[in-house]
Amino acid sequence: MPTIDVVDASGKKTSTTDLDDALFGIEPHGAVLHQVVTAQLAARRSGTQSTKTRSEVRGGGAKPWKQKGTGRARAGSIRSPMWRGGGVALGPKPRDYSQRTPKKMVRLALRSALSDRAADSKVKVVDFGWDAPKTALAASALKDLGLDGKVLLVLRAEDEAVWKSFRNLTDVHILTAGEINAYDVLVADWIVFTPDTVPSDTPISRGGHGATPDAAEEER
């Protein structure tokens, strides 16, 4: 089982912790990652786009002119899709874009994403130890830790001081241990855990030390 250094906010090593091979040491499954991320993004779509068909556009009940003798083309309604102000043919209607994804596939995708970041040495474990929130401390910590680009910070709900310190930084996305998912891991350049949120494959209560993504997923 590989180990990783636990550092403080200044980047100084304080201890070490283990990374579970089942979560951080597998061969990433690209096809599953693609399918799960696609489903996750599809579920975010509101699906509220809508256009009116010819039957829904107001007016047009009377025939514009008689069928024969005018020299013009036949017309039955001014709300035909061929007319200006008419209905839309084959336009979008409200729909549900969500896809059903098996739980085992969701878990494999998360393991693959975590393993991919771990293989690139883009995972850090930081013990911030702050008692009061301060954005300046958070900005300084990012610089001292060498965290450039997008950062995914995984915290406990109880880590209020750290949460409030980072929440105004645009390049930092904060999640709890039970909310971590494949998409947010993949779009981040760095994954930062605290010693209490390093995930483990051993089922433990949600949000506690070594909280497992699988256990959190089953509670949803």
C-alpha cells in the first residue's frame, strides 16, 4: 500500500498516511470514465427548452384565402411552419436527459479517476489546522503548496474555518467526502484531502475518517 506525506499549510511534512490501492492504484478504465462522466453531465441539463408547434401558436384558425382562383399557392393556416410567425417543425420540447448508470460503474469510474490523479502525483494530503477563517491564509497556502490550476478540496462538514477560507477562491472547488465524484476529480488539476477525508475502501460511516466513496454512494 503506497504512502503519501501529510503536510501543513506551509508545505512542511508532518507525518505520512496510506493510500488504498483499491482506490488509488488501479488501471484507469477509460470507457467507463467516459460513460459515467457523460451521464453525469447529462443529468445536469435542465431540459426545459421548448418551441411551439403549429397547433400551439395563437391564431391561424381561418383559411387565409380560398383554395382556388387567386393565383397563389394553397394555404390552410397562417401558422404553418412555412409562414413567418408560424409554428416550429421538429423543434425541441422539454425532456429528461438523465441516464441510468449502474452503481458498480460509478464506483469504478471514481476509482479510475483517483488512480489517474495519483499516478500523476496530483494528490496531496494537507492538515491545515486553522481555527479561524481567513482568505489570505488560503491564498498563501495554495502558493506554498505549489497548487496551480484548478484544485478540488475534500473536507469534512466540521471543517468550517478551512471551508470559509477557501470558498471565495475561484480556482478551488470544495466537496465533502460523501460528494466526491469522477467528473470533479477529472476536471481538477490537484486533489487535496485532509487527514480525515482520505478515502478508504473499508466501509466506514459517511464523512468520518477514511470515508469510503462506495459507502457514500450507497446512501444516495
